[in-house]
Amino acid sequence: MADNIREQLATAQDEAKKFLDDNGHKPKLVEKKNFIEFFQGIPTAFKIINENPQVLIFILLQWAVICVAYFVWLQILQWIPDRIWDAIAQANEGNRKLAFDLLNIILVVWSFVIVWIASYPISICNSAMVAVHDLRATQQTVTISKCLAVAIRHLGRIWSFTAIDAWITVRAILSRLPKKHGRRRTAADEILYYAWKVATIAVVPALINGRGFIQAGKDSILLLTKQPGRALGLRLGYSAVCWVLAVLAYIAAIFYLMLFHVSPQDAHYIYNFYFIMATPILFVAGIICIAVRPFYLLSVAKFYTDNVDVTEEIKKDLVAMPTWQDLVFSWQVLVLLLLIVAVIAGFNFLPTVLNGF
């Protein structure tokens, strides 16, 4: 499914890259114009949040999901015996290399599973925030039930996209971290990454309004070609703010680790390192979830409806809105329950596997 979605959005990514190349645009984040464009949309978004406090519920839920997901992911590091970490640090080649490669695969798979599962409630929160704008745009009363009803109408596609986009973001962040060995991130990688981000700027509001991935990609390119300054400013400005916060968190984390005297020679070093890092990481994640991402989503939603007429699609969704009973017994709730069962099963199964190394 992931490859299929990437293929449907590949054309938009190629067009975005070509547009950036042809117009001499480079993905330079820390530029004054990007910050100006991003912060210009804050007053309007703040007005929406102030008049519709329901948004705050979705904001806080999103942050809670990220916190829980981080600690669930962290659990696997506690399960891995120290002897394995010591062996990995010492061994480069040999007969046991296969075991180390298998461990890396387990870590990657576990990380992907956590991102995929966390993307489910996060996609609901994102969609519900955009739904607030859509309801206001059609002069409808905004309620939590209406926002959720609009959000889950096309949740399958939104969830798939959110998981893919989140995984692409996670991989980009990890590849930017300093490393002694392995492939380093290049300028070409950065251009492709931001071409993807620009090419998918309208995907969430488009999917919420019933459009497919191909049309959502076309809508994104429409925004880019119609108002390139606004599209690039919003997307790159949002990334720039997140990047600045991430750098500050990285610097703070260094002093934080020094404060707790965390050393690679300590027992359970890997687990303790990421456990202590939870404070700066989740603090910054909270700032982004509460004070940055909602303004970005609502600004993009307004940008989208300013240029793409989706009034009829929104009204059609409102007519077909499910009731609370439909929500409780919907396939979305069934999927969420199955995901919870899968995580619980993982908690019981993975420790046995890892201790067997």
C-alpha cells in the first residue's frame, strides 16, 4: 500500500522538484521570508482556535499520543540485554554479524510499527483540526462530534498518508544526525525531501474532502504554481520553526545528559540515554503540537479553500455524517482495538525473542 501511495504522489513530487529547479528555489529553511509567511497565518489560525476551543482537545490528544508512542518504542531498548549492545559495539565482522543485522531489522520494524500505529490517532486529530476550518467555511456549527465525523469519513487514506509521511520525516531526521560511518545525507536528498513536502502540502485537506491521492497531488501543485511564495513559505516556514526547536532541544539534551552523568560505560546505557532524552524530546514535541502544528494545519486548510472550491464536497460529507452509534461500532474503532492488541502481543512476544540472542 505504501508503495502504491508513493507512486500516486510521485508525479506531484517530480513536478514540485522541477518547479523548484526551474525557478531557482532551494530548500533553504532559515530564511526570513519563510518565517514571515508562516507567522502571517498565525493570527487567523489563533482566531479559529480561540472561537472553537474544541481544537485544544485534539491538540492535547495528539501530544499525548506522541508521548505514549515514544515510551512504548523505548520499551524495546529495555528488553535488549546489555551483552548484545556490548557485542554490537565491539564486533564489525564475523559469524555473529547475522545476529546483529537481525537485531537491527527488529529495531527498524518495531520503530515502523510504532510510527504506523501512532499515526492512526494522530491522523484523526489532524483531520479533526482541519474539519474545524471546513465546518466554519460552510457556516456550520462546530462540535467535537461533527469534527470527528468529518475526520473519519476518509480516515483509511489519511492514516496511510500520515504513516508514510511520518516515516519519511523520521528517516530524514535520523539521517541528519552526526555519524562516523554510513551514508551521509546529501543536498540532493534534501531537495527530494522538500519536494515531497511541498508536493503533499494539500493532501490532508484534499483527502478529508473525499479526493484521491492523485487529485490531492494535483491540488498541491496547483497551490504551488498559483501562489508559490505562500506555498513555499508555509511549508518551509513550518519546517524551519520545527528545525530551530529541534536544534535547541539537541543542545539542551547535551547539557541534560551531562547533568545526569550519563556515560557509555554505564549499565543499560542505551535505554537510560533515551529515557533521559525523553524530557527534552517530548517537551519540544509538546511545543510543536501545541504552538506550531495547529497553526500550520489551519493555515494550510485556509490556503486550500481559498484556491480550491470544495464547498460541495464538505456539504456532501456533512449530509452523510455518521452518528455516535456509527462511530462506536465503526471499522475505525475495530482497527484501533486490533492495533492495541498487536502492541500488547508485541510486549509479550519480543522480550522472549530478544533474550534468545
